[in-house]
Amino acid sequence: MFPDLNSRSTPAPPAWSRFSRCPCLFKNEALNITVVSYDGNLNFSFTACRTSLPRVQDVAVYTLAALEQLEEAVRDSGQRTPGQEG
């Protein structure tokens, strides 16, 4: 009654093969950083080619460190930042 799924004439592709190419990166592009500001938050999204940039999490860590340095520099300069009271 049900077809035998184990008897195929051609081998099935690996489950991950459809994810091996990222359609959100353009040709010759290794990293896409998207920044969105919403409801008082600044959100970052990192999309990278695993071959060209295998440790994309390092980019996220460096970005956080750079933002913390920027906030400190603005705080030390006495300038008001958006959303700051007073």
C-alpha cells in the first residue's frame, strides 16, 4: 500500500546540501552585516560564507567591543545620546 522509501534508484542528497549555498549573499560576497534600529534597540545580523569567514562569531565579538568603546567615548565627551534623560 505504501511505497518503499528505502529502494531508490539514485541516492538522496545530504539533508544539509540545500543550505550549503546562502542565497542572501551575492556572488563574491563573504559577509553581510545588517543593522536595524527598532523601539530604542540597535540590532545587528551577521551572515557569512563559512568557507571565507569560518569564525563569524569573532566579528560579532569585535563589533560589541567597538560599540562599548564608542559608548564610553561619547559618555566621556559629555554629549547626550539618543534616549538619554535630561
